[in-house]
Amino acid sequence: MKIMILGANGYLGWPTSVELSSKNHKLLLIDNFTKKNILKEYNRQPLLINKSMNSRIKLLENKNINFKNIDCSNYTGFSRAFKSFMPDAVIHYAELPSAPYSMFGHKEGWRTLENNLKSTFNLITCIKDFNPNCHMIKLGTMGEYGTPNIDIEEGWIDVAHNKRKQKFLYPRQASSLYHTSKIMDTDLLWFYVRLYNLRVTDLMQGPVYGIKSNNKISNENFFPEFSYDDLFGTVLNRFIVQAVAGIPLTVYGSGNQVRGYINLIDTVKCINIALKNPAKKGSLEIYNQFTEQFSVNELAAKVKKALKKVDIDVMIKKIRNPRIEAEKHYYNASNQKMKKLGLKPSLLTDEVIIDIAMFIKKHIKRINKKIIQPKSGW
Amino acid sequence: MKIMILGANGYLGWPTSVELSSKNHKLLLIDNFTKKNILKEYNRQPLLINKSMNSRIKLLENKNINFKNIDCSNYTGFSRAFKSFMPDAVIHYAELPSAPYSMFGHKEGWRTLENNLKSTFNLITCIKDFNPNCHMIKLGTMGEYGTPNIDIEEGWIDVAHNKRKQKFLYPRQASSLYHTSKIMDTDLLWFYVRLYNLRVTDLMQGPVYGIKSNNKISNENFFPEFSYDDLFGTVLNRFIVQAVAGIPLTVYGSGNQVRGYINLIDTVKCINIALKNPAKKGSLEIYNQFTEQFSVNELAAKVKKALKKVDIDVMIKKIRNPRIEAEKHYYNASNQKMKKLGLKPSLLTDEVIIDIAMFIKKHIKRINKKIIQPKSGW
């Protein structure tokens, strides 16, 4: 299959590229290092810094892989690449993925909205105009749903009202501009899919943890750049860095916020499942992509318990919540569709936590404790 | 009250400015003539071309009115004006209002999304940062709802699901990029209102017809520029121009598409009602702003019947629908909230249609028949 991967250098993009390279696809990887540049601009460094994309590609066995430095929010450059490659499928990660960054200030908020929406708009219009049969796989987020008082279904809900019925997109109400940009993506994609009979898979993913795309991989060139800072670090990865660095895990607020989490290994498995089960023409296929629900307190306790086994003594500290979010809420989200298609979840065991901690320990000298505390509040 | 009117030169903006000027408010009118420039760029002319904004303002009795040429999608200029004026209320019309323009091509689509979303983002962030008590009144559109198979409520719906309940924004699914940009506005505003306890009124308006903001006004300097072309003309205004020009009213497709319509006089009344009944802090108050539902066939028949009284013989011609839209659908939308607050609708009588036709007849030489047939299809 000819597959374009947008945002191929990212935390999900690079592991996905590595995994798909082993399946004999022809790949075109696209990135313009926006996130890397933002990290520099805001003086945050990832734990791991990768070699150049081209030198990493050479390490892969599959020689049918190319990389292009293209800004997906620039239509001219992007559409040229799309037309000359003519992908069968596009995996779209070319979005700014951070809630705290999007809430940093006016500039960062608009940059997130514009980058994410424009990349999505450019991609879906290229598909419509040049290759309507192309399957788009796109990362949404569980955060689009927010924390409603009813069960969260997988993307859609049947509403009965005054003795009539209608199936709607499940109503979305997020708690950051980043998450809101993803709601706008969903609105836009459903519009195009419906009107032009296109095929889009939207993966509503929970926060991801881990460093490997596959347990057999140990070459760090195949790991993604790993962020643990206040802007781009996700909660569990940040906790394990704090534990290894010997500083308290910082729980925001009461710690009763419940979310669905997923191992990076499963993210890549889900992408493969989505590739093998393309959305039908005219259908926006939505999956809730997480494997387990935890409160932040439970996550912290799990890290403490696991790392005790390797003699790391973990402290936990509650700090004032820098975010505006419900700290006590109902949360029950469905995640059956991926399992029905064969996903065998890699759960959050002590072993998984220890494995991540051992990777971090290897790079302990690179941990910068000053970039972990939240500096962006809303 | 100190009121900013964004998009003050527009079809709704200028009549609103004229009406509010008579209520002794202090007004700051803002426009950068984007729509006027687009009309030029695409070789469409409105029926009426107004004098400069400053010369028209001088004709108003109220001397507490200023005009500034500012692009609301430019944060620096817009925020400076906002901070120095510090409005009690802002009426936000600074959006590109055309479905066909938004569907013309990639450039026009993105321009609509960017202009509308960025103007709304700049305004709501100014309110949040500089004057959180300011009441924002914003034009949404009935088109955000699309044509669902259940009754359309006023902005919100209670959903019962698995024995639990949640009130949600009424799910939205539009049929043009323009209408989709308004859905994105709604998502964005609900996010800000909820998080920062702001006050926003969102008026989900149906297609508007007419030329006067008030039956007592006859000075054409107080009329808005009146578009009847394929890009910016609304259906009923276009029909009456076609009738006066002696060419057939062009009904798109079967003509069974039902929408809610409103007289420009009532638009202005609704803005006044919204000003007098500000949304509460933390509340996104949504009204469905139309007075009567008609199918396109009914509209055409009404024009034919009314204009027969003044010896204008009206032809009606069905043409291939240039839009992708449901031509047979359920449609039942609520519009009770404005009436409960005192709106006495100005209905679509023969007299109203004749009055608009007489205005058009006066300018019959300016009608360009070539700009009426749809050139943008989707």
C-alpha cells in the first residue's frame, strides 16, 4: 500500500513509520519539525534527541521510504507532494498536540487552531479533488467529548426526541483550545465525508504512554523523541520522569480526574487495524482508542507501587490545578470497536512502568527538572 | 450603552448601526470592507452602492458614533480598538456570510474558515482578557443545524442515554463550509463561556430578506448595500430581483427545501431584544432567529402571487441544484424564545414583497442579469 504519514517525526509519527516500514508498504514521511522548533523556542528539550530523519530512514530495512520536509498547512507544497505520491492511505498526525501550549497565550492558541484546522483542510480537500478513494486515518482525542454525565459512545449517538429519532455525532465539549481544534476537525471531516462520499477513520485517543512501538525494538533510533515537560509531556510519562529524577509526582488538583489511557504499542497496533479495515465510502468511522480508565491518583499510585520493586522511592504531591477542569465527574467511555477488530491491549503493568523507568534512567543526566512544573495555567 | 458593531457596513451591520444610533448609545462601528472587495474581485456589484461610511455617519442625528477601518481578524489592530473603547456590548457581524463563496474553491473555503474563526477568536479573547463582563452578540445561522430528522430546538437539547441525562449543544451538521465555520464558532464560544464565565448570545438566523431596518426609513443612505448575485444574494431577494428584471425565478432542484426566513426589520428588532436581555455570566444564550418556515417553491409562489397585483408577470424555472443538499426532508424548528421576549414578527405579506420590488424597480438599470445564475456548485 502507498501510505503518507504526516507528522512522521512525532511521538506517534516516528514509531508508526518504523512499524509500517516492516510491512512492506511504500511510505512517504512528511514533517516540518514544527513541534521540535516550538520546544526550542520555549526552552524545553525532549529526553531523547533523534538523529536526522534521513539518517534514521537508512537504518530501516524497507528501502521504499522517502522523507520530505513539508509544512502540511501550506497548500501549495502539500498538494504537490500529495498529487505526485497519490497515496492509498494517509495517516494524519500533523497537528500541534498540546493542551497547555494551546492555552499559553493568544499567539499559541491561534497557532494551534490554525495549524490543526488548515492541515486537516488541506488534506481532505486534496483527497476530494485528487484521490477520493484514499483512506484518511486521523487522530482525534477522547478529550473532544469532555466529561459528560452520560456514557461516552464511540463517536456517534442515537437521539430520540419528540417521538422521532436521529443519529448524530456524539456531542463534544472540550476543555482546552487544542481539544477544541480537534472538535473543529471532526466537524470539518464529517462535512466532507457526507457531501463527497469520502472515507475517514477518526481515532479518539486517550493520553499515550511509553517509548516503544514494539517490545522487540531496542535500538533507540527507532524510539520517538520523548517529551516530559509541562507543555508537551503527557501525564504518565511525566510521572515516571519525576519518579526517576527523585522529585514528587505532581498531581493536579484532587487527582480524581478520570481518563482513558493507551500504551504507544497499542496506538501503532490500532493504526494497523484501521489500515486493514478502511472506513466505507461516505462514512466517518470513529473509534475510542484507549485501553484502560484511571484517575490521576490511581496512575500516581501505580507508578509508586511498581517502582518500589526496583528500589525507587516515589513521592506524590498534590498541587493547585493549573487547568480549569471538572475534578469530580462521571466517566464511562466505550472502547469495544478496536477490540472487536482484534486489538489485544498491552495493559499498564508494573513491568511496563519499570521498563519505561529503565529507559529514562539511562538518560537521567538529560532530565531538566525546571521544565516539569506547569507554567501555563488557565 | 457603549456598543461596538463589527462588520458595520454589511447587509445587517449598517441597518443595525442606523437603528441603534437612534437609541442614544455610544457606537464604534468597525469594518474593513472585505465583502465589498470580494464582490469587486469576483465582478459582482450590489444593487445599491453606498457613500463612504464617514459621510453616512454624518447624516445620523446621534453624534456619538465613530467609524474605524479595522480588520477584525488582525489581533493587534482589533485589540487596540477594543481596549480603548471598552464596550459594554459587541455585535459581531464580521464574518464572510456566503455558502456559495465558501464553496467556490480551496482559496475561498479557507478564507471563509480563517476570517470567521479568527475574528471570533480575537473578539472572545479580548472580552476574556480585558472586559469579561462585556456582552457579545453574535450571528450564528439556522444552517448550522442542517436538516435533522428530529425537531430543531433553540441551541440546546436534553439527551437521555442509559438511564442518565445530559444537556448538550444541539448537534450541528451543516451543508457548506460557511455554515461549518459557524459551527466552529459555536464550539469556540461555548468553550470560552464555560471556562471563563463570559456572556454570549448566539442568534441562529435564517436567510434574511428586505432592504429596510424600519418601515419609517426612506432615505437610501440608511439602506444597506443590497446583493442579489449568485455568491452573496439570499434567495428571496434574488427572486424579487429576477421578477423585476423579467427573468424566471431560478428554483434550485425540486424546490422542496424548507428553511426559516426573517425580515431585515425583525433582525434589527432581535438585536435590540438581545441587547436588553443579556446572556447571564457563564451562559451561551441561543435563539433561533426566524419568523416563518417556507419551502423554496412556496417562496417563489408567494413572489408570483404578490407581484401579479402590480402587474409584474413572474415566471418560475426549476434548474439543476448546484448545491449538494437534501431536497426532501423533515423540518420543524422552534423559534419561541424571541417571541416570548416581545418580538412581533413582520411577516412576509404581499405588501412586503411589493415594497422590496418597488425599491428594486427604482434601480432596475443597475441589475446585471449575468451575475444571478449560480456559477459555484458543489
